[in-house]
Amino acid sequence: MSPSVLGRDDLLGLDVTTGTPELTMAPVAPALAPFLPLHEASRAAAHDQVRGLARTIGAPRAA
């Protein structure tokens, strides 16, 4: 499902946060090869962000 479906109040009404890496074509498009280090850093940052969100979701809530 897309965030536009998940976050719509008339559908599921969830609080949606996404982690989005940039320059995702850099590993496969030769013209973007100079940007590969930026893509790798962006991908790592997106993974860290999503891991942090997962920890928040999985953490016990205070009563």
C-alpha cells in the first residue's frame, strides 16, 4: 500500500513516515556513477531512520 492510502483519514488513517534514499539509480546508471558515494550515504541514512522508527514502534508504551 502506498502512504497516500495508509494516511488518508477516510481509509486507514495511520500516521505514516517513510525513509527514502536518494539517487537510487546511481548503482545501475553509468552516467550517475560519480554520485554513487552520495547514494550509499543516503541509503545508509534512510536505513538508520527506519531502524529507529522500528525501535519506536516496538518499544513498550508507558501505562
